[in-house]
Amino acid sequence: MPGIPDEKFDLLVIGGGITGCGVARDAAMRGLKAALVERDDFGSGTSGRSSRLVHGGIRYLEHGQLHLVRESIHERETLLRVAPHLVKPLAFTWPIYKGARIGRWRLSAGLFLYQLLAGRRSHRYSSLGATETLEREPALNGTGLSGGAVYYDARTDDAGLTVANAISAEENGAFVVSHTKVTGILREGGKASGAVLENRHSGEVAEIRARCVVSAIGVWPKTFGTGGKPSARGSKGVHIAVPRERVGNRDALTLISPVDQRVMFCLPAGVQTIFGTTDTWTDEHPETVHAAMADIDYLLRSANEYFPRARLTRDDVVSAWAGIRPLASPQSGDPSAASREHSIVADESGIINVTGGKLTTYRAMAAEVVDRVEQALGRKIRRAATDLAELPGADRDAEIARLEKSDSKLSARLVEGLPYTGAHLAYGVAREKARTLSDLLIRRTRIAFEARDHGKSVARAAAEIVAPLLNWDERLISTRIQEFEQDIGRMFSISG
């Protein structure tokens, strides 16, 4: 564990998902002495298992959540500006079929409102006839197709966006550490004053003290130790990845599932197509949540309705994974109707708990949290320029190419058919705070999502590439391989 500065921080953030990393960055940019602690890797939970979209939330219009849509559109445009290397425009085709729950007029009205909320900040949508829709997406089912529309949102590398915020926080003076769990909260006079930390690799124990504590742990247990029940009811979202050549989609599509009439997406992801997501209540633990066969069958059935020539089966699924959405206001009914707004509440010990929200709105959510922190510290609120300062990593591709050119051992592809080389791993260690094989093969690259064996066959080769950089001997190499196999077993296993 990196040496903890012998000082009292203004702020301790527990949880290195997109929200926690955003809070740490915002606080550091305001000049606060901030510390960020993550039990695993940055973005290893829900933040790294999303639909990889930065979107205005057009489907939230159905539930009258205009404030959330307006905020999401604003944040989408902000992220396109400050992270163009991580957030890129993406065209969506929305096909309409006869008898659909959302018909042409209803869709046109929704997209018109969506455009009004976006103002001039977004590409304009356009309506399509049936022929035009098939020209855009020839593999679509043409039977009963009455038309469609094209609108624009954005895609991202969700784990990469999270890591970039952690790096930016550190560059702005924050103390940032991963693979370190909080085993207890320190208290003075009943108020939270810091935490007890334990490095998950070395077992080293230390204390960190802070004037204010923020919990950004999502649905993780609030015990800050081992075990315990999830801290909030969550909704499970499952995605599947299949070979894109089997599907034949050109861009992204917004679809209405024929199974339950929910909105879902078909998304291009390199050589793959991702279908998702499901939306069901779950009491599963966030560390072990995974897809069930029923989830996969639901997504396959929905996909085949729109792309009948694909004839997708379970054997076509390269990977399936799940994440849990922390919902600030869980309901007993349809989780899809539950608000994606966030909640910021201080408990009796003074810990500021933030939950809910979505990937797209993390920056605005983080700013609200730090406003609360400054109020708690008795400081005048001073907004950070997180909407102007570009996130780090714009030189990533150029630096990886340079590493490949400078060292032939780093230029070979790790998996045939995928773009990742040893240089991606070396860069991940040197510049992206990767410390384990799971960090590298699941999040700094997407090998675990894109290879049928989830990277198991290249784990040793990958470990030997980074061993000199991380001071791993043979014992540690074996340990890291074993940990990686356990991680992919938990993440990508499928229950009956």
C-alpha cells in the first residue's frame, strides 16, 4: 500500500466507481485535500459493466423524468467536449413495426421533445420510411416494418472513463489507492473521522483520517468489512456479446423487446455486437452477480426477432455479464420505471452517502456531493472547472504505438483477431494504475469480454510481460493468474 501521508485530509472518498472517482477529481480541483480508496480496481463494479453509453436517456421521457433527460443531455455534451478520446458520437436507428407499443407518431413526438431539450447542442434527428430504415440497417427484419428514425447519443469506454477520473484526481493532488479495503470507520465523538484500511495483497493495515467522509459504494454492504447485505436494493442489468458478423448491424439500434415491451439496445463493439440490457430486481451480492440462462434466452429471443437471419443460439454468446444499478428510490413494481435520479444523504455519523444516478450524469452528481462536503467543512462553495478541463489519456493510442515500435516483444497480438498487444498491458501498468491481471485483461483491455475463454489462455503470457514492471516473482505470477481465473469465473459464469 502506498504510504499514506501523515496528515488529516479534508475528504475521504470510499468507493472507486465512476461516482467516487468523479467526487475525488472534483474535490481535488477545488483545492481540497482528498483521498480516494477502492477495495478492488477502479471501475471494477457496476461502472465497468454498463451499456458503455453516454446518453440523454430518451426512454426516461416515457416516465416524465424531464429533469433527468435535460441533465443527461447537458452532461453528454460536456463529456463529448472534455473526453473526446473516451466519449464519441453514436448514431442510433429506431425501427418501427406495425402495432408497436411506440408507433411512428409517438416516437416522432418523443424525438422532437428530445431535440428541444438538447437545443442546438446535438445532431438533429430524422424520420425514416421503411425503405430508408432498411438501407441503414439491411439485416433488420423487414416484415411489418413501417418506418423508423435516426437520432444521436454517444458511446464510451466505461472503465476507461472511470480510470481517467481517478488519474485526474491524482494529478490534481489527491491521494488515490486501489486494492485496499475499508475494514472500519474511525469515529471521534460519534462522528466519522477516517477509516481503517487493509491492502488486499500485502495485508498491510493503516489508518487514514479525514474531516469529512463520502461513501460512494453503490449497492456494496455498508459494513465496510466482509459480508453483509447490500446497502440498497438494486436492479440487475445483463448484457450479451455475440459476433457482429452474425448480426450484421451497422450502427446502434434502439429496440422494443417482443418479450416484455422494454426498451433495449443493439450496440456495435468492434468485432462484436452487444445486446442489453435486462432490468430485474435482485438481492445478489455485487461481487458475485452474474447472468442467468433466463437472462440470456430473453436477450437472444429479442435479438432474433429483429435479426432473424442471425438465428442466434446460446452457442453464439461469446460473453455474458451483469451489473447492479443502485437505485436511490427503489419501488416494488417495474424497476424500469424506477427513477435514475441520485440521492445524497448524510447519516448520523456525518458520512455523506451518495447513491443512484447513472454513468452519464456522474460529473454533475460529483459536483453536488462536493458542494455538500464544502458546506460540512464550513467552506464557501467554489465550483471546479470539471466541465472545461480535459480528462487525461488523449495520447493513449500514440503512446501504445510508440511502445510497440520501440520493443518488438510488446508488438505481438495477445489474442488472434483482437487488437490488444503487450504494449496495452505495459501502458496500463505505467499510466493507468493497473495492478493485477484482472485490471489489465478485464478493464484496461476488453480481452475478458471479447475472447471466448475470457483471456484464460493468455493469462500467463500477459503476466510474464508485466512481471518486471510490477516486481512479480514466479510465486506472485501464479497467484495473480489464480486471482484472475477466480474473477472471470465470478463475472462470466452463467447460472441455470
